[in-house]
Amino acid sequence: MSQFMKRKGIILLLAFALMITVFSSFESLTAEACGSSSLGCIKITKKDKSTCKVLAGAKFEIKNKTTGATYTAVTGSNGIATAEGLPLGYTYTVTETKAPDGYTLDTTVQTASLSSYSKTVCLTKYNQKEEFGCIKITKKDKSTCKVLAGAEFQIKNKTTGETYNVVTGSNGIATAEGLPLGYTYTVTETKAPEGYILDTTSQSVTFSNGCGTKTICLTKYNQKEEFGCIKITKKDKSTCKVLAGAEFEIKNKTTGVTYTAVTGSNGVAIVEGLPLGYTYTVTETKAPDGYVLDTTVQTASLSSCSKTVCLTKYNKKQECGTIQICKKDKDTGKVLGGAEFTIVNNTTGQSYTVTTGSNGIATVSVPVGYTYTITETKAPEGYVLDPAPQTVTVSSSYANKTICLTKWNEKEKEAEKYGDLEITKVNTAGDALAGAVFEVRDPDGAVVYTVTTDTNGKATASGLDAGHVYTVVEITAPDGYVLDSTPKDAPITANETCQLTVINSKNLVIYKVDEEDEGAFLEGAKFVIYREGDPGNPVGESVELGNGQYQVSGLEEGEFYIIEVTPPDGYVTDGSEISVTIGSDAETVITIKNQRDIAY
């Protein structure tokens, strides 16, 4: 018995050892298949839902729900996609991101958990073959049911946003084909058949997957477009007299389409061909002549029950005043005919043109309550045009009254007796200077012109008496320059232009003081100034102005240095170079101190 038990124990031990060997081999094979003992894989098989045929080209995203790490896999020709190297101990979501060609996307999300006991998870996923449907729209007349061509529709996939556009043909039918099943579509009419009212209602239709309806038929009706009219009568507010020439804008508040109408001699303006079912605004855009514009906006609604709307609008008579212009010779006061003027209403832009008669007077009646600009556009014959505009306000207090203006003209000068003057303003470097203001004075000293140099440094005075010498005086220097107030002669020759060049420069002002007592100003010094880098050529010497003040003129912007060549009596100088920068200011001011001579 003991022998038997001994044998049985040996057999059990051998069987146990064999099981361990087999299990170890299985573990080794599994680890080899997934690449590592700590990694697993998910194997996805993709098949046709009806035929179970394997499908290539399906794309999947495998996502670790804990770490968020993602992996992608695509089924090959065998219909299998494998995601390998997935860490064990996690749960993964498997989502189809692209369906095989010709199939609908499977949007269901599956999960797979990998562990040391389940290192490989196999999934099988099915796709339904993509099917398409169509929407067939029949368009008919709402009253007669006659089919209508030319209706345009937009069919929009509510999920993807994809749109399809179709138009009804001569049979009144529009068909949108190739619409993927499983979606809801909105059908909207975008253009009505000619002569019909647009149907603005949208309709939704849904295609289900599987064996549902693949063709959806809709019938949509349009009401024949009917038209109405708006009749506007324009009258005087006080007398009810009908008024011609009032202009109106009629605007469809929904579509924005506008129409215009003008009242005739019977005071009536009619706008026809207005589609019914809309509200219109009526706005007066121009008042009858002599009347105030009515700015109130009225509305009129047209419908099958109200195809004609009649409006009566009133205007208040415009109160007017008179502008009287008297044109005279500047020297003799003689009245002048033939002067032409333009008078412009600064608010409305309305303009008037008048011409002075033999009595030198031109008159114009204008509405009160506005400001007007009066401009001479043609001078009387033999006179110089006065181009300066003049403004005048005709307030309500001038209703039925007259505002009188007198305008003067100078007689044209004979060309052979006159010449011109051109002034050129430059700095010492020859650069043109703008902004210099000059007075041109006649031989009696009277100022006949005040001119300002432009960006080219030029200023001109024309029509000066030949044979006379005029005086030119600078009264304002260009910014950053010293005024040159020295009068300059300008002789005028007939039919010629006198050229006069005036140069502006910058000044250096030096204050000389005692080194120990800065309140003690020193006289008798002399300075020479040089441009930096050019020691051999002095550009200026100081001029003593008194009270310890010295000036060097004729400078331009730049870097310079000063050498004191003569010190004040009782003082010494070391002859050193003193740097100074001449900037944008007209004058640069510096202070130089001197040490007393110990011999004194």
C-alpha cells in the first residue's frame, strides 16, 4: 500500500510540473505576442453589418481613460486593426473616427480593460453600407394648383451644415439627390417663381437609417403676387392748394426695395406695382418750390383687402428774405454791372446765381433760417475778381426783409505798367524756409501786401507799379530762426519779376561772468567760433552787445567750439576749446566764466 501511495505521489508531482511548464510557455507566448509582459493590445475586426465581409480603411482612436494617451489604428485588407504597446492596468475607449469608404460611421464608443490576466482584447465592429435618399419638391400655384417653374430651394443638413440647392423645372419639380440617410434636413424656399410671393416657411424632413423611406416628397404652394398702389396728394397747409414738384421715397420695410414719385400739376403722386402683404414707409425728399420740407415719415400697409392707400400730406409755405448785393468800384464808388455771384445754402446745398445789373445791384430771394456763402464767380469787365467768399445768416427775423451787402472791385492794371516781386527765404546753407512773413511797402511806406513763404521758401506779390522801389520787411521769422528785420529794397521793372533772396540764420549768445561772482558781467572779451572737425576755418567772431553779453550771428544747426582769444581786462584765459551745440532754437545761450589775473 505504501508502495502504491509512493507511486501515486510521484505521478502527481510529474503532472504538476507539466502544468507549470505549459503555463510558463503560454505566458511566454502571450508576452511575445504583445511585445512585453507589462503591455497589452486591442485587436479590432471591422465587418459589413449585412454580409459580414471584412472591411479595410476603418480608422479608430484608442484612448487611455486615466492618462488621456491616445493611439490610432486602421484596418487593413484583412479587416483587422491592432493597437499594440498598451500599458496594462487601464481601461481604454475605442472610437471609430473614419468609416470604410461607402459605409456610414459607427458612432458608438466601446471600452476595453487590459490586465495581466487579459492582455489581449478582441472587438468586432460592424458598419452599415452608406445609403442615400432624395427629396422631391413639387411647386404649385396655391389657387389653381398649376405647377410652377423657377422656384429655388436650399436643402441643409442640420447636423453637418452641408447645403444643396435645387430649382423647379417646367414640370414644377425640383429633386435633391445623394442625401446621406440618418440625418434631418431643412427645406427653405430662397426664390419664388416669377410673379409669385416667396414662401418663407422652412420645413424639416428626416431620413432614418436602414429600411426607411429613401425618397421624401413635398408639395409647396405659392400665392400669386398681387400689386397695389400708394396715392399721395400734396397740399398747402394754409390754403389746401394742391402743390406740384414734391418728391417722395417709398420703401418696402421688409425687402428694402425703394420707389420714387413726384407730384404733378394736380398735386398727386402715384406709385403703382407695389407687392401686397408689405408695409411701406413714405418719406418726402424734396419739398415743392417755396415750401418747407415735411420730414415726418408715414407708413402704409398694402393687402388683398387694402390694395390702394391714399395719403394727403401738407407743406408749410417757406418764409423768405432777400439778399441784395451792390457792386462798386473800390476807388471811385461807381456802381458796376456784370458781376456774377453764386449764393449757396450751407445746410441744404441749394445754390443760386445772380448778376448785377446796370444799377450795380443783384438780388435773390432765399429761405430764412439758413446761413449762405456768397462767392464772386465773374468780375465786372475791366476789374479784378474778388474771390474771397462771404457768409451771411438770414434769420427768421429777416422774413420779407432785405439784407444789403456792398462788394468792391479794383480796376485791372495795365500789364505794361506793372511788375512782380518774388521773395525767396533760405538759411545759410541754402535750404528753403517756410513760414517767413513779409510786408511789402510802397514808396510812401503803406503796406500793399503781406505774404508768407511756402514750403519752397517762396512768396510773391504781383501788380506792383513799375519804376518804383518797394521796401520788403520781414515781420515774422521761420520757426527756429532769428528775425532779419533789416528793410530790403525791391526795384520793380515793367513786365518783369524782381527776385529778392533773404537769408535767416541762428545766433549764439555768450554771457561772460567772473568765476567767483557770477553776478559780475565782464566786458572787453573776444571770441572766435569754429565748426567741429574744421579747425582752420573760423565761421564767426563775437560782437559785444554790452553788459557782458556777446553775440555770434550767421550760424546753422550743428556742433561747434569757441576759443576766447581776448580776455576781459584783469582776467586770464587758458585758450581751451569750449564745445557748443546749435540746435533748433533761434538762439543758443551759454555762460563762460573767467578767473582773475593774480597780477591785478
